[in-house]
Amino acid sequence: MMHGFLEFLCSSSPVASFLRQRIVFKIVPMLNPDGVVAGNYRTGLSGKDFNREFLCPDRYVFPEIVALKELVVKCKREFQNNLLLFLDFHGHSIKKNVFMYGPEFPISEKNYYESKIFPKLLGRNTEMFRYYSCIFRISTFKETTARAILLKKLDVPFSYTIEASNGSYYDKEGMKDVNFTPALWIEMGHNIAKSLHEYCSALIQAEEIRM
């Protein structure tokens, strides 16, 4: 998915050009290269799950997490309330399709509804993404994940984990499971970028209406 996302952003299409002109992207293609090279699925060389260590990471054990948080703090200082979106790309070993774990807001806040716009657009653009598998809640055992810490401690309101099945997605039209391939994950990365374009366009239009 990251391959596809980067491939699309670097393309010559008008949509990609629009995104590059309107959005400042800070991209970490892989946060855990040492663990991946060692064949680990979720953990680094320390044997610890990276996505449970974002609250108080040890600088010597998790230098990558420390560096990422420092980057977010720097961006927050520079862009202030214009730092809106964080996307954490993951693989999922159990569920089908691609879906998101999103931020949690009380129903009385406007972000309760706005946080669901981007995943809703993505679900409309491809059958590989299933909106109704998305969860907009931060459970107790996920309070130290990247999306939770960036939301609650670093004030990035729309923080998501994008989960892609390691297995298959359900094709409703063909009424069958379709196994994911590298080509389909790359296509999914393209779809994420295209949906981000729709999302950004909607935000700009809403701002112009308010003005």
C-alpha cells in the first residue's frame, strides 16, 4: 500500500499535482526496518510491539518512535492547527478487506462526524475497503498506539491506522473472496491517495463557503 501511495503521489496526474501543491507530506516508508529484515511481524529486534510503545518510548530501544514523535512535535509547532491527518499503514492477519481504526470523539463534537468522512470516501471508491469494518474507538489496551498518542497527546485530530488484510477481500458483485496480491495492495495505495484528494477538495470547498 505504501508503494502504491508513493507511486501515485509522484505521478504526473492532475490529482497528484493537486495533492503536492496543497498538502505537506511527511512520509516514513517503514518505521520498523530492523524487525522486518529479521522476519518479525509486529515487533522490532527488541521483541516489543512497536505500536504499543508510543506513550513513553525508550530512546535506545525505540529510536525510530522517538524520532517520529519529535517530527510530529516539530510539524505541530510549524503548522499548528493545519496539522490534521496521520495515516499509519498496517497489515492485519485476521480480518478481511482494508479498513481503519479511527479517532474517538464524543458525539457532541463536530469531529465525531468529520472523522468519518475520509474513510467513507475511501469505501465509496473501492470494494477493497470496507467502511463498516472501521472502528472509531480507542480501547484501553490501545491507548499507547500511534493513533491514540498523536490524537490525545500531540493533538492531531484525524489519526488513523489503515489495516490491510494479509489474506483477502470480499467482492460483493462476484460474491466471492479475492486474495490480495502485491498489485492489489499497490492499487489500494492509489485509492488512498485519490480519496485523500476528494477529502482535501471537500475541506477547501467547506472553507470557501464559510468565508
